[in-house]
Amino acid sequence: MSSSNVDDLKNAVRTRIWDLLHQYKAVLDADVHGRIPNFVGAEAAAARLAEMPVWQAARVVKAVPDKAQLPVRAGALREGKIVYMAVPKLARPKPFFLLDPSRLEVTAEEAATSKVAAEVARNVDVDELAEVDLIVCGSVAVNREGVRLGKGAGYSDIEVALLQEAGLIGPQTTIVTTVHSLQVVEDDLPETEHDFSVDYIVTPDEVIACGPARRPEGLIWEHLSAAKIAAIPALAVRDPRAM
């Protein structure tokens, strides 16, 4: 199947889920299309995640900057965990915010927002990160085998690939997504070689164990357009074709 066909299939699923969330008033944003859904019950999902042994054992958490995962990031900081939050769109040369709760002069809830993190957190590059215990990602759709679809921009896949190449994650690293139950689908989802899957799905109502997560060994450069590489400084400096 061609990459364009896979993209079309993914977009069809995304549109179906976005429409479904709106239909059942399960999102907090006026228009969720094109975004990771800021779903109703995100706080409850974060609380359920906080009960899991993998969460309680984690000392370093890598999280996406999306609104739906704000309660997760804030909860991690309240519990004294180090949080690496991706810079939105990975748009800075050092693409992660380092949120160290021992050094914050604002509340965990404030620091966990993208806006405040940009003001109070130090930007760090991949080579400045410690080994990551837990990855928390957002999703538009995910099935019970752990195959997930993001919003289509590919940032989460790039983040995971960068960590994998740097040896900061491995089979021992747990990958979790928090979503609304309407985002969990029963059918197969299209995936490509650069997509990663998740070990657990956490909704406000349940925890779904998906089995060992699949993750690429690193960046697959032929899957990255020149425009995408140019827009992400962390990719531009690593592009083997420019060396």
C-alpha cells in the first residue's frame, strides 16, 4: 500500500473520531479537528494513571505538550518527578523543556502549561536528557493492540525516535496514552514503519494493557520531507544527507 493511501486511511479514522467526540460533547475545545483532543475526563484519566505501578516507579517522565495531558504533567511535578516536555512543534534548537519540581518557583499546574514552561523551564537538547522511565503521549485514536494515530504532524514519532537513537529509552520504558473511551477503537488501524505503539491506554474508566509497545530503532530519514527537517532544528543538525 502506498504512503498516500495509508495517509488517507489514517485521516479518515481521525475525522471519524473528531466528529464522534463533538457529537457526544466529549471535548472541551470548540473545534477539535486537527488537534489532539482535549477530552472531558482528562483529570480522571490522569488520576487513574497515577494509580499504576509503572507511574509510581517512574522518576523521569517524557510528556507531550497537549492540553489533554496537562493533568498528567502537573501530577508528575506534584509527585516530584522530572518532566521533559516537548517544545510545541519541536520548534527550538533544544527541543525539550526540563521541568524540575525542586527548582520551580510557580505551581505545578502553572509550570505544566506550554506557555509558562516556555518562561520558567530550561530548554535542553537530547544529549542533556537523563534516561526516561515513562513516556506519556496524546492520541486521536488508538486500538486495543496499542496502535495509535496522532493528529498527523508526526511530532510524537520524532520525539520517540530521537530518544531511541540516544539510548534514553528501551524495552524497559513504558509508553502510555491517555484518551477518552470514545477514542478507543476496536478495528485495525493503519500504521507505518516510523509509527510507535503504546503499552497501555488509560481512559477515565479503565486501563487497557496492549502488550509490548513497538518502536522504531530511530529516525527514518526517507520518511521525513525536506520541509519537515528544515522546520525542526533538532532534525536539521542531525540530517545525514546534509553532512
